[in-house]
Amino acid sequence: MRAFEYHRPANLKDAVALAEKKDEGRYLAGGQSLVQAMKLRLSAPTDLVDLNALQDLKALKVEPGAVTVGAMVRHAEVASSSSVLKTLPALAALAGQIGDRQVRHLGTIGGSLANNDPAADYPAAVLGLGATITTNKRKIEGDKFFKGLYETALQPGELITAVTFPVPKRAAYMKFKNPASRFAIVGVFVADFGGGNVRVGVTGAGPCAFRQSEMEQALKKNFAPDSVAGIKVSPDGLNNDLHASPEYRAHLITIMAKRAVEAALK
Amino acid sequence: MSVKVSMKVNGQPVSAELESRTLLVTFIREHLRLTGTHVGCDTAQCGACTVLMNGKAIKSCSIVAMQAEGADILTIEGVAKPDGTLHPMQAAFKENHGLQCGFCTPGMVMNALDFAKSHPNPTDQEVREALEGNLCRCTGYHNIVKSIVAGARAMAAAK
Ligand SMILES: Cc1cc2nc3c(=O)[nH]c(=O)nc-3n(C[C@H](O)[C@H](O)[C@H](O)COP(=O)(O)OP(=O)(O)OC[C@H]3O[C@@H](n4cnc5c(N)ncnc54)[C@H](O)[C@@H]3O)c2cc1C
């Protein structure tokens, strides 16, 4: 790992000021992606701005229509929160499937979204639920957040403070795991808000998460597994690696979507 | 680039001047000379470096020491009684032949200790899921699972 200067600001203003002042400054949340990348020297920031002292980012708020997760809330907390389990169980289930229990004790939603790994789980929920990402500067619609491979709408130094998920009538997330890393080879989040508002978020399949509009249209007419079972997804532009070909990933999108609808109806 | 870090390790307050890039596991092994915490893969996959931070299992190779500033750390050296009496989870590993070469064992035991707090009588399946972040290259999982089920029950019974 390259040497860096470590900072632990006590408030949001100082954190942002520090990150903006340094040319190669990075926020440090759980470190579960960043520290690993730094060990491999894939990332070599000059300064790390540790967010662990910022209590405001650790709030988890559940209201009747919305669940707001602070940027520094760990995956394990979302997975085990009794109020999330009651109000938005699909989100708790998704968080409980991230990595392993040690990773879930440290990894945060802010770090996951800012990192935007193509196989990360939370992006599927952000698109599937139409979440809003709040930063120190503005609110960003989930649909406009993911820009490409590890690329987001965040500007340099911009800090995610919280993510707000609207609560649907029913929803489910289905993930086909890479058996070694537990990341998603394909993950599909399906949500039905009623009144024909259905959303389908797909992760793992492309350079970043995306919505599957053909499935959304079909599920609008009839929210049933059979509505998506016959949809053939094009492999064009999907990821190709030693774990799965684009054709296999395309096939998995349909299978995972069908299983997610089945689970949502249970 | 040096920083001052202070934390509690196995109940003892410790502090040191470190380079900021020092990993928590490096601090534990090389500065405190507590070498029971192992480095297996050094890529946050294998879990041999698992310790408890404020009661929760984490991989100590996956964070820098400064992320544990002010925290309470428990390593395998702090698990048995000072007179050497094994903790019920350690005893269960011994009785159920839950180790072969023993390299992964400290990480397995530390993760199991945390897991057992919320699972006093776990199923095999629950244990296997809890072990997703711990690899055993001897592939001795079957007896590790048996050990953790027995250890968790023994911990619950000892309460
Ligand atoms: C073994 C292993 C298995 C894993 N499996 C999965 C999996 O199955 N699914 C999955 O989704 N993920 C998985 N992960 C990744 C894990 O979820 C990470 O925790 C997550 O991607 C990053 O979160 P973090 O809090 O650790 O962020 P860090 O690593 O600290 O930071 C990641 C990036 O986000 C930036 N950042 C952090 N917080 C903010 C913020 N508030 N505002 C702006 N930028 C910020 C940092 O500067 C950095 O660039 C796995 C990780 C490991 C080590």
C-alpha cells in the first residue's frame, strides 16, 4: 500500500473541506473495497478522510412510506433492523446477502454506491425502488446516479449522506451468486408500487446496474412470474468474464426476474 | 505520515505511533506480537485474520489500524482463561476434531464466538452460511460445523 495522510474529521463540513482541498483525497467508510484496492495499488490516494466519526451519517430512519439509510450504516444493521425487516423486508434480505458476515459488519451503503462495482447488490435496489441519493450538495435521482463501470454522478469531493428508498406494496431481490466472492453474477430487484408502477433493477449483468423496461411493461399489465418468463433479453453489451458469458447472463436476468416476482407474491 | 493509535486489545489499553498505512492485522501481529491472528490471503477473502471489534467479527487485514481507534479488540489470545482453561468454543473445536493443520482455526473460532451470541442453538445450515467468509484449505468444514454447533450450545448452557 502506498503511504497516505490519514484524517478523522469530526463533522461533515470539515470532511468535505478536507476532501476538496487534497487532489487525491478519498473518503474512507468501511474500507472493504477501498483498502483492498489500495493494498493492490489499484488505488493510491494521498489522503484518506475517515467518515467513522460522523454520527449524522449513521442514522437509519423508517417512516410509513420511506426508509432512509445513512451513508455510514453497515450492511449488517440494515439486514437485522427489525423496522426495516417489517417495512421493507426485500431491502433487509438484500443487505443480508452481501459478501459474508465480517464484510457486512464493516461495509456501508454509501461506500457501496460510491464505489459502484458492477456486481454490487445495493444498486439493484436503488433502481428497483427508485431511491433518492442525498449528498452534501443535492439530491440525485437513483435513475441518474449510475453512469458506467465504477462511474457515478458524484462530483469530486461530493459526499453521500443518505439514501431514501420508497416503500412498495411488494418487492423481492434474487441474486445468482458468484460462489467464490458472493458478488452478484446477476441480481434482479423487482418492486410493485401498485397502480401500474412496477420497477425492475438489474445488477451484475452489465457495466453498471440498469432497469429492464420490457419486463416492467409486462409486469405492469400482470404482476405474475409468467409475464417475464418468456422475455428473451439481448446479450448485447452484457459482461463477459470467466464466470459467465453475456448469453448466460442474459438468460439469468429472465430466471432471476421470474423468481423475484414469485418471491414478491409470497 | 505517522499517526498515534490507541485501542484496547484483549482488555489491555495499547497505543503506538504507526505509519498511517499500517493494517490492523500488522499492528496486532508485528507491533503487539500477538501472532495467533493469521494472515492467509491478505485480500479479505479467507477470514484467517478475523478478530472481534467491539464484539463483532471483522477481517483485520481489511482495515487500517486507525479504523480501530478507540475500539475494543479481542484476538484469539484473549479467549481462553488466564489459567489456560479453554473457552467452550475452543474446547468444542478440540473435542470435535474441528482442526487439521490449524491455520484457519483462530479466525474460525473468533467468527464462531460472535455468531454464537445470536445463535445459541444453530442449525448446520446457519453455521455454513455464517462461515462464508472463512476458508479452510484442509477442507475440514464438516467437523468445523460440528464444533461450532457444539460450542454454541455449550456457550448457551454456561450462561
Ligand atoms: C470478501 C468481500 C465480499 C464482498 N461481497 C460483496 C457482495 O456480495 N455484494 C456487494 O454489493 N458488495 C460486496 N463487497 C463489497 C462491500 O459491500 C463493500 O463494503 C462496499 O462495496 C464498499 O463499502 P465500504 O463502506 O467498505 O466503502 P469503502 O471501501 O470505504 O469505500 C469505497 C469507495 O466509496 C467512497 N465512499 C465511501 N463512502 C462515501 C460517501 N459517504 N460518499 C462518497 N464516497 C464515499 C470511497 O472514497 C471509496 O472510493 C464485498 C467485499 C469483500 C471484501
